[in-house]
Amino acid sequence: MKNDMLENRVRTGEPRDYTERFEFKFTVGNNIICQRYFRINNFNPLSLSSLELANTIRECANIIDNDLKDKTAKYLEIVAPRVFNSLQEMEDYYADGKDRGMRLGEGIVVKNCPNNYVWGKKGEPVVVKEKFDNGEFSAELSEADIVDYKFAFYDSGREVCSTTWQGVYPKFVRNSIDLSNKRGKVAEEDVPKLGAESYLMYKMVEGKSDIVYKIIKEICFTCSSTDNSWYTTVQHYADDKGKITKYDNTELPRELRKEYKRLESYEQGYR
């Protein structure tokens, strides 16, 4: 709820001599894509070493990942061509005369072929002079396509808990990340006036809400419980010698044997 948090917004020209205590950062590679300072009312310090906070940070990463996957699906629905390994494969695919659900003007790419094709008015592939495929759809994935993503929660500048994952989203999607989902939104009557890139942005955020607020709300809820017994701070981990190890949400030792059932899903997460 709005009473549970206050995002720190800095107005142009307004003096700023402090920042809120809590912060999250979302980074892609070494670049900070989204950073927000906020307040947590009724903050419970016990939450900083809790399993609940670790799970919440993982859930925040899931929110971002799902948002980018959804935008990827919308992007591919509009621009992704059909890809074939050879001309013969393409000809065989369309030999029966069926349109295969093709849209007029939909792109067709044949690997290692000098030409690109589009679905023509006569219901067959037509050669076009433009090379609209830059290898994004027909080339094999390279290391440059696999990017590291990180979501981290901070207390007074100190990283408390974070989670990382590797994502393979189209270049257009990852270069236009906006967790507020405001960029690209236009009035419905202005949609016909949009250029190709602006239309892609419009479709990717269509019907979406601001997930920055949702992320902050999740963290505030987890860190503000007045019931200390709600937090799981010491887990029943044991090594081969039976030594109990205190749970630390910033580093979960993989060599420790899990004995607390609630943690089963945690080790299957991003870490």
C-alpha cells in the first residue's frame, strides 16, 4: 500500500542533502538500468537476515524477467521472420499452396542466401532487395547475446541480498528496458501516426503497468512485519558432521545439506 512506502523522487532544481535508507538496483552487465531509493515504514531489522527477504528478492527478479519475456513475445510476433536452412526447405514447406498462417508482408529468411523474402499478395514468397535480417534470427547465439542481469537490495549503501540470471532477449528489447512501462505509451488516436520503432515500443508496453511500484511494494511488505516469529532467520542446515549453520541470505553454501523443507524451491532459483 502507498502508506507502506515512499519512493524518493527528486525534482529538478530541488536541493538534496539526503537519500532514503533503502534502495534497489537492476543492472544489465555493468550498466545500472533502474535504481530507486525508498522508505520502509515499520521496518523490522530482523528481515535483513531472513529467508523471506531472499525469496522476495528472487520474486522481484521473476517479475522483471517475466516482463522482458512478455515484451520479447510481442516483439517477435511483429518482426520475427520465418527462418529456413535452405531454399529447398522453404520451397517444400510452401509447396502444398497453404499460407501456413502467413501475414501479407511477413518476412522469410533463408540462411546463407543473398536474398530475403516476404509473403506476397499471390500467397507465395517474393524476393525483396532489402536485407532486413541482420543475423538476429538466423545466426547462432553468441556470447554477446547472453547477458548477465542482476537485481539487488541495499540498506544504507550496503548490498543485503541479490540475485542474478542470464537472459537471452532480442537486442531491441534489452536496449529499451523501462520498468515503469511508460515509454512508448500514446493515445489510441495517435497510433496510426507512429513509425515502425515507436509502434514496436507501443505494442510492447500495451496494457502494462508500472512494475517499479510493484517491486518496492513487495520489499516493503516483507521487511515490515511486526511479528518476529514470521521470519525464518536460522535454518536447519547441517554439513556432514552435523554442524548447524546459520542462514545467510547473501550466500547460500551449496555444499550444505538441506534439512528444512521450505528451502527446496530456493535452491532451484537463480543462485
